[in-house]
Amino acid sequence: MSVLSYSCFGPGVPLWARDVVKSVCDQAGLPWPDRLSWRLCPQDATSHGKTRTTLAPVRVTITIFAGRSEADARHCLLHELAHYLEEGSGEMRRTRVAAGFSEIRAGSRRDPHNIAFFTRAVSLFAQYGTYPLAEAIGREVITYPTYRHDLAAGLRAAGLAEHTEAVWSAQVARAAAAREPDEILVAAHLIVPRRETAGWSCSDCGARISALVAKQSRAAASLGLPPPRHQLVRRARAFPEPGS
């Protein structure tokens, strides 16, 4: 195991997140991720993240885009740590070469949200999460509705079979929320991209936009064409927004 230190944490990573990473990895007997990056997105109600593995050398990077709620950012971090643990983060993963990823080039890449992943994830939610387990399960169902059967199987594999009812309750709540009309927060308007520390945003409404949309908007302006448009809507939620 590599020597543990705080060097893997990027600037802005809160102390509680460092403690969570240390506790989870120490309990699993695995080294810390090579890098944990933390980007604040206060304009977002929810958080999201990415776990990436690069080759030559093998490096595992977790990036968290933290929204307004610390509880939701914690849930997101635990989700990404479950990816890190389940996909094999020890010596086997760190000594892989390009041939070890031939299944990706052959078109048979394994879906990362499978039963083994959810077995890890629900165990972390139960041990380290801020949300009650039923709400944490519900949030996974809302984000990944097509994986609800894998989530239920993961709960049973983790010895948490008594919580499987939360999966189906969340699916019912999600279906009911999908039938509610959307609330328009900001009417349709042209996108004028603005560079931010954590990416791009619309200078008119402040909403985060992707780098691709920003590139398309700049290209349209250079050609004298109207830039793309968007509007902000609030969809009915099966669960309240984090922090509300």
C-alpha cells in the first residue's frame, strides 16, 4: 500500500471529505485515489461527480462538482468512492497495461452500475451517509431508474434486504412526479457563454452549460448565426431539493 498523505487532495477539498476518503479506503485496505478534485458549483441544487482511470501510468481521479448542499455532496462522493472500490483500486488495477482494457476496444465494456457496484454503494450510504438510507436509495432510483433491479439486488447482497421496499416506493414517487407539469423558471433566451472556474455558465441566467454548448455558441457568433437557446425549468421532484 502506498504511503498515505493529503497530497492526493486538490485545493478546496473540505476536511470532512478528506476524512470520508481516508475512512473508506482504510476500511477496505486500499490506497487512496491518486487525485480528488473538488469544484464548487453553488448555482446547482445537486452535486455530481466522475471517476476516471487513465493508463501509462494508471491514475484514478475522482472529480466532485459540489452543489449547494453538503449532504448531497457527501452522497455524491460516496457514490464515486463505490466506483473506485468496486472496479478494483488495489495493486491489480494499478499494474494494468493497455491489453487489460481490450474488452473496451472490443465493444463489450462492462456497465459500471451493476449489482456489485450497488452492493458497495448502499453499504457506504448506510455507514457514512448523511441522508437516511431510504432517501439515499430513492435518490439513486431517481438518477438511475433503469438500474433499480440491480439496486434492489445490491441491497440484498449487502445484507440490507429490509430496505428494498424503498426502491419500489421511490420508483412510484418518480413516476408520479414525471406526470406533474414543469415550472418555467427562466423563459427561453439566447446562450451567451461565460467562463467560470468550474467550467462555463450562461451570462444571462447563470446556469451551468457544457463546454460543447459554449463552443457551439461561439462558433455561431463567429459565423453570424443566432446562438443556441435554452430555458430553465423546475421539474416536479419525488424528493425535496437538497438543503430545502
